[in-house]
Amino acid sequence: MPEYRPRVVDGELTAALASIGAVLVEGPKAVGKTFTASQVAKSEVRLDTDGRAREAARLDPSLALEGANPRLIDEWQLVPGIWDHVRRAVDDRGENGLFILTGSAVPPDDETRHVGAGRFLRLRMRPMTVWEAGRSTGAVSLASVMNGAPVRAADSGLSIPDVAGLAARGGWPRTLSEELPRAMRFVRGYIDEIARADVRRASGGKQRNARLVASLIQSYARYVGGPAALTKIAADVNGEDGQYNPETIAEYLETLARLMIIEEVPAWDPNLRSRTRLRTRPVRMFVDPSIAVAALGTNADGLLRDPNTFGFVFENLVLRDIRTYAQVIDARVFHYRDNTELEADVILEMRDQRWAAFEVKLGQHQIDEAAKNLRTLADERVDTSKVGPPLALGVITATGYGYVREDGVAVIPIGALRA
């Protein structure tokens, strides 16, 4: 077995097992769910690779539960009946830390959302962040920033070409030690497998058009980082033929969301002090920027030649990391856009509605404008008498130093950020 790299979710998993009977670890394929869960499990059954165990569990789901606890049941959704047996075992035994279930697809008829309360706690895993991959110094903690700590970090040493390579490689654990071309071949194969087989399996066995899936992922990649309308994506996929209606496209996108390949950023709905109208469409994002890079048929060098595309791909990279770090502090992730074209790429909202806003900028020359936009949002748009002043305002950059500007806006390089 390869050496285990610590993950942000490690602490969450340990805490969850101490507080509830079963933990469901969800995430797309190849993000390391099984490897992470096996670090704390005392027994396991892998339903995706052990055909005999899978067939036995289909006949009698309780067989999958037999073993020392915590018991890891990998890819539980392949035998959906396991869910009710785990739920019943948790109720009957009344103990914490009994089971860890992992899944790389949400079942089409996901009744688990309604019958797991009080027995299950869900944790989402994503591809590795820059920090988890060992490319961030970790000098700036997002949790500390949200608690008012000043930002201060030396140059992380990452260059713009380095960041392009990180985006093209992605955060897939098995590619971290591979040469970049081999890592990118893995991502292209990953997309091919999604189109060829995964979408059909996640649709309950319904026949799916692999070419449409591939075209849809490619079209989605063209709009990554933006709030493209569904009709626009449908028109892009259809070209001149026009054979797929928006409802069909929406159904395929829903399946990609169940596979946790796409992860859109919803719009923030704050209390405003003006008559500004909000834009409510979600921003299109993949779970990892490497999917966008591969789907567009480009590479790290191609990103360097196309700064506009690179900027959106970098935003996807930052959102991947921010979502992982925000989960630790139980913060939700939104974006802000209004009819005056004022925007903030990332809004973090705590459960008590305290909030922070961040812009994501690839180049150092964009920091001044981004900081000005953040100050306008905080000073002129949001009604701080109702939701309070921001916990933090910051510009997340690809390179450089971490510091706080005279206007109070922090500059945070991705190569210094951690949970």
C-alpha cells in the first residue's frame, strides 16, 4: 500500500464516529474515500471489487455488517438494502462508531436523505487540496481568518506555471507522484469512464448516450466559473441538430451531480440596503479543475497561452479547496452577483449568518480592483445592521505573499492556504 497522506476530513471522520452510530463518506470516484476510511476501520467489505460479497449481500444484506467495528462497507449503494440494515443495527445497539459507509454515487431514488436522521452523519470528500497535496505552506488558516486573525505569509514559491500544472493535474491521490502527462491521461480516462458506464449506473441502469455525456461535460467546461443558463448549455451541445431538449440536458446534469462530478455554487441571498437586484443562477463548477482542463482538450501550457480560460479554471481550483476547508468550520459556500455586475466569487456563510467574502484572481495586477469590489459589497450593498459586518474580506491569488492591505482586505495566496 502507498503511504497515506493526511486529509482534512480525517479529523471530521474521527469526531463523527465518536458522536453517531454510522458515518456516510460521499465523494466522486478516486478521491481516496476507501483509503481514508480504512485508516480507522477495524474490518471492511469492498462491494465494488468483491463480487462474492456483493452477491451474498444482495441475498442477505445483514451479512455485510458482520465484522469488528467500525465496519467499513465500501460502495454501499451497489446493494441499497444495506442502508436499512445499518440503520436498524444502529437503533438496536445504541452505540456510536459502528459503521462507515462510502459511496461514489447518490442513488436515483435517494430515500436515505429522509430516513437516516439521528443514525447517520454525512461527510463529503473531494479531490485533494493544494495543502493536502503538499504544495501549500499552510501559513494562512481559513478558520483563523474567519475568527479575525491577521493574514501574514511569505511567498510560497509557487509560480504561475506551477499553478497551471496543479490545475491540470488535479487533486487525485493516485496521480500525485506521476509525471504531469501521465496524470492528465488518468483524468481523460476518468471522463471517458463517466461517459461510458458511470452515468448509466447512476441512472438506475437506464440507457444513456455516452457521446451526449462527453459533449455535455465539454460544453460545461466552456462555461466553468460562470452562471450559464441551461438553455445555453443545451444549445451548445445540440449545435445545428437540435435533437436534445433542455429537459434531457437537465436530467443528464442531475446524474453528473449524483456522481458528484459537478458541484455548482448557489447564489447568496443577503439582506441588501439598496434596490439592487440579485442574479440567482448558480455558478457552474466541476469537483476538480482537472476535469475542465481535460474536457477542453488543453493542458498546462494551453492554460498559460489563454489567461481568460486559466482564470476560470483557477477559480474552480480555489472553490474545490475552499469547500473542503469550509466544511470543517460548518460554513456554506455561495457566490454573489447583482444587476450592476458587482460580484464576489466566494461567500462563506456561517450557520448564524455571519459571513465573509472573497474574490479569486489569477494575476497580481487584479488585486486592487477585486479589493475595491469587496469593499463596495460590504459598505454599500449588504445591510450590515441585519447580518453584521463581514468576518473577513479577501482576495485569493495564485502567487505572492499573504498580507492585509490598508483598506482591510486580505491578500491570500493559494500556496499558503489551509483549513
